[in-house]
Amino acid sequence: MVGVVLVSHGPLAEGLKAAAEMIVGPQERLAAVGMDPAAAVEALRAEIESALASVAEGVDGGLILADMLGGSPSNASGYAALAGTPVICGVNLPMLLEVLMRRETASPGELAAVALESGRRGVTDLGAQLSGAAG
């Protein structure tokens, strides 16, 4: 089992967590950290650190999924990345669902690769897919 921390600007992390749990049911060792607009990066870092410690305790480690590269949430996660925790930026719902379904048997590094691949696959042009299916 790998613990997962979602990190975002505002309530996006909580929304992703709620949507994922609507689809796959309640999840243990899944935390959401949303950055308050007035939050200092150091306070956000401490909140992420606490969430990561909580979800990763007694299991095979943790994985952080951040909303975007270069924003305060990913920057505040940089300490964890430097310490060896995988941090994947650009989280989306398909990525999160695949991570949740595979985290029982994967290592944090393997799960990071799953996140990258499923996140990319989850971005598509529906109109082009429907046109291709019809023709």
C-alpha cells in the first residue's frame, strides 16, 4: 500500500478526492491539502509534510500528486521530492483513479510511472474519438 497526498490551489484537491471516492468508494491513506490564498509556502510545506507522514506511516511509502508544476503547492512539495518521495505534477481524475486502483501492489516509484502514463492517456479530444468511431 502506498499513501497518496493530493496538493492543490484552493479546493481542487478535496474535489478530486471526493470525485474519486464517488467512483471507487472511500479510501484509506488518501489526504487532500488545498492551499489557502493567503497561506505562506512554509505553512503549506508543513501541512504537506504532516499529511505525507500520516498517509505513509506503516505502509510502503507515499506519493504526492500536485495540481501543476511551478505553483506554490508543487514548490512546497519539492522538499519531499528531494528526500525521495515521488511528486507528480498535473494531477487529473484518470490519473488518481489508476493510482488508487494500483497502489496495493506497486512501490512508490512504480506508482509514479503509472500516474504519468494514466494522466497522459486521460487527456483526449472526445470529438476526434467520436468522429473516428463513426467513420
